[in-house]
Amino acid sequence: MKIQILPSTLVVSLLLSGCASQTGWTPVVDTYGDPNIARLNQDMAECQQLATQASGGTAKETAIGAGVGGLIGAAGGAALGAALGSPGTGAALGAAAGGIGGATKQGLEAENKYKSAYNSCLRQRGHKVVN
């Protein structure tokens, strides 16, 4: 059986497309009785920018996670592969698995930080955020 390893750029691209996009998500704000309704659009734009800065950006964090996970996975895979007689294959498989796992973890954490920061910013500006 032949195992084919995807190039790391393809893996990262697939992961990025699978993550919720920071630019596509916005909080739901209950505008009923909102004394700051006139500022809502401006506040949302400013809070979006602040949330992006606070989270580090999903794409950037996903890439960092992929790199770190790939290095750790390669080392572990090489050690296991050496014990089984094929350190190169073990390193490649370990790098792929570690890269995917690391990228997913970092991307999801960044996305959660983004949403939390966005919601918090709007609440601090007096808006009622539903989600």
C-alpha cells in the first residue's frame, strides 16, 4: 500500500477553508431599547478590528499551529518510524498528523478569542449581544 503525503501548503489551505472565517461571522445584537443604536454600525466595525487584533488572526494562528505541530509530529514520527525500521516515513506521517492537529487547535482557539473579544467589545459599548 502506497501512502501519499499532501504538501503542507495544501493541508494548511484546506484547514483554513474549514475554519469559520473571522470576516464572515458577526454577533447578533438585540437592538430593542438600545440607547446606543445610532452608533451600532460604527461600534461593530471598530469592535471587529479590535477583535482581529486581540485574537492574532485565524490564518496567522493556524499557520503557527501547523508549523509547531508539524515539527513535534515529525520528531515523534521519526522516533516511532526508527523503531519500526522507517524513520523517514514515520517523520513524514508524524509531521502531517501533527501539522493538521496543531493547525486545527490554533485556528479554533483564535476563532474563539475573536468571537469573545468582539462580543465583549460590543457589550462594553452598551449593546445587548445575543450570541
